[in-house]
Amino acid sequence: MGLQDAPTEGADNHQLLAGVVRSLQASGARNRHGQSWAEWLEARGNVSARDPARHEISALKAFLEECGSGDLGSKVLRNHRKRLKAKEQLKEALGSDRTASRLLRLVELTRAHPNFGLFFGLAGLGEGRRRSRAAATPDTDTFQALQAEDVLVAMDCEMVSTDLEEDALARVCVCNARGELLLDRLVRPPGKVTDARSSITGIETKDLEVDYRLEDAQADILGLIHPLTVVVGHTLHKDLAVLRLDAPLVLDISLLYGVEGQPKRRPALAQLVQHILGQDDFRATGTHDCAQDVLVTMQIALRRLRGSGHSQEMPAMIWVPPAPASDSDLQARTLFLHRIPRRAEAFGAITKVFTSLRSDLASHVEGITMVKGSEGSGTALQGARALFTSAEAAENAFLALSAESIEVDKVQRPQKMVRIHFEDRDALICVRPCLGGVGKACLAAPQSDSKRLQADVPEARLAKTSRKATTKAKGWPGWRRAAEEALRDSGGSAPWKDLLEAMVARRRTQAGGRPGEAEESQDLLELRALAALPEEYLSDADPMVRLPSSGKG
């Protein structure tokens, strides 16, 4: 896709605003009325889809108008126009040189990526953010001698966790296209360091007892860039976010390459270094080196800029071999925790889950590692792994965990819903073994509604469409509302089949509906209705509690 193939202004703005709403979804943000995006849609009877990209731009603008301290949508679009203006100024300054045209194309390809709005849409709009001077109109005569590579500056940061911030700046490096390090400083983060992530960053807590702080890093970086600087990075939005800086011209190499056969995956820096630069020994020690990372990031950008391979593809594809088979012993010794809120104090909260066990169990915990969710997944959740000294210790700990309920996941592994505590609220997380054989004794306990019901159904009824229906209906506000209304009107005494039919009838008449739902069979709609009912209305003792039969009964 060349510059001439860039999205039209209307489509471009729609993609940008949809990405911003996805970003707000992921962070758990709410509008001034305390509503999330899903709740805002439901309040307007618009429950056909939660994906912002499936809604008109007018709906996106209306929601964003109620977010932040003003009209957030207008601020995002105004900021976007400044990016476009900066690109035109850069084009005028660099002229029609072939390398300059390629640079402008890479900047445009970064901006045209479907996830640009998700990652960069809110850049410069957060509290305490500082903008580069590119917001001003430069005198392009000053830059007539510029070459394309003169405007490139790459940056990379390392982060640690503190009691005040989950991701706090700990080291920052900046280099130019000549491979010169312009800045390499350790940064004292705010608050007390709770996790230096030494195995990743190579930084120890004592290394951060310096006088250099975030404000100093901001000032130094703003002194290194000029109004037409193109800031280069890998997952650059993370670096700009932790620096609380905004750059209107960005080139993110993670958005310029894709993984063959995995369209939603962005390649890791180490994979790009191996495939683009041919360096197999990158990060041989296992830890990150911020200075090394920023230099290879610039080299990859220059390789793409100079036209060495993949120049006509967007994104250019690299092949990443599948991950090697996991060590079964290691998996047997591991419990996986997921649906954990992304909060700075999450590590401490899940640690208490195991330290609160009796001492002979807690003493067998070797370590707990946080696992962040995928970028752009539209979730504010993360995971963790708890490693034990043995498989037996892992199973005993799992069996001893106090659970709100017990379920099985889609591959029939047992998992417990466990309550964790924060200062302001509680949260339910899932804990399960990494191997299905561990913890099977838990399945003797009562299970959740749709999973329990499937035990009494012939195998033929467990078709893929049925499983998908029961899973998805749980998350549809319209079906939940239909269940509430049908139960209320029946007084709780209606025959089971009448309840299902009443719910289906209400669902068919709901405003908006779900695309294609009206054409689905009565049988499948009743399956969705069954999955949406509260658990207290489901009982193994009730012979009427069964999945719908193959025909309408």
C-alpha cells in the first residue's frame, strides 16, 4: 500500500476513533456518567456488537464526547490533524529525493496500521504529558539542507514496577541514524521499587538510586529532537507513554512487519533482529540491553528505508518458527492465573492467595511471574504463573485454594474462581493447572451452569455451534436483559420451556438485535437463552433443565 492507497479522511478518522475506544476499553475507562463503552451501548439499546469498528463514526464521537474533561473525540482528531500537518511540513523540507519519499511512506504506513489508533490515538492527551515542539509551525527554510536520515531519532526504555506505578521509567536510551548514542541514563522512578524485573532489564534496585528523574529525561529528549524529527522505535507507544511525551511523526517497526500465518501478531524485536539483520546471538545473555536495543531498532528502520527487502509489502512478513514443546514437568509444577486486573498492586494481591495457605503448602511456592495480556486485545486484564517445587505441591495448593466456584475451561481443565482483594474493591480471578491431569479431583464439586448441563447431553449436541452459542450468550447484555424480564414476568414459576420461548421472543423484538440472529433456528436461540439464565435457576434435580432438543418442543 503506497501513499496513494492511504485511507480516505472519513475512513481514516473512523479507524482512529475506533482504536481510541478500544484503548479506553482495555484500560477500563468510563465516561463522565460512569459508563463503559459496553454499558453506554446497552443504555441506548445498541447491543448488536461491542467492537467499536462495527459502529458508525457518529456513535464513536458521541461516546468520546462524554469522556475526559472535554470532548475527547475532538481532541483526538485535532491532534491527528497536527500529525498530518507535520508530515506535510517534513515532505516540503526533504523535497522529492527517493529516500525522502520512502521515509514519508514508512511514516504513513505506521499511521495507516489498523492498530495505530489503539496505540497512539491518545498520545499527548494524558495528564502530565509533554509535547514536542512540532505543534508549532516551523520555518522550513531552516531545514532545506536536511536529508532523510538526519531527521531520524530512535528511543527505547526499560521499566520497573513501583508502589505508585506498574510501569515506571528506569532507563532511557536515544540514538541517531549514524549509530551514535545521544542519551543513555538510568532514571530514579517515583515511589518504592517493588519489582526491578532484573531478569529482563538487567537492572537492580540499587542501580536506580540516582538523581536523574523523569522530568530530566523529558527535558533531555525534547532538547535532542526538532520540529521535523521522526521518532523510531519498536512498540514505540509504550516508550512514549512511560516518558509522557508525544511525537507527531513516528515510525514503529513493530507495525511495519508481520508474522507469516499469524495476522494479528507483531514480531518481537529479537525476531526482527534475527530475520532482518541476521544476528542470531542477539540477547544471548537473556536480558535486555536498552542501548543495544535502540541501536538495532534504528538499523532495522534504516534497512527498510534503504529498500533492502520487503519494500513493497505492508506489513512485510517474516517467518517465526513455532515455539518448542514445553517441558511437561515444568507445566505440571505450574498453576496459571488469569483475568487479573492490570493494577500496580496486582502482584501483591495474587501473592497473598498463596501465602495465605497453610505453611506446608505456601513454602513450596518457588516464584510468581506476571504475564501481560496481548496488546490490542481490548482487555484490561493480565495473567500470572505460580511455580511450585513439585507437581504434587502444585496440585495440593490448587485443591486447597478457597474458591467462589469451580468450572472447566474449553479443553476440560478444572479452574477455580478465586477472590483477590485490593484496597478499593475485590476481583474474581481464574486459577487452573497448566496440565489437565492436575486437580481433576475438583470436578467432583458442583460446576458452573452451561458446563454442568453438557454432561447430560448426547455427544452429538456438543457441536461447535452449540458450544459457541453458550459461550457467547453470557457476554450479551441483550440476552441477559431478556432473561431478567422473562423471569420477572413469570414470577419464577413458569415451566422451563415457556421461559426459553419467552426469552427468545423478547430477544427477537429487542431494538438493534444481533446481525444474522433473526435467521437462526429456534433451537439455537433457545440454547443462547439457556446460557444467559442465572445459575440459581439451574439445578441437576430439575428434569426440565436440559439443552433444547434437536426440534422445537
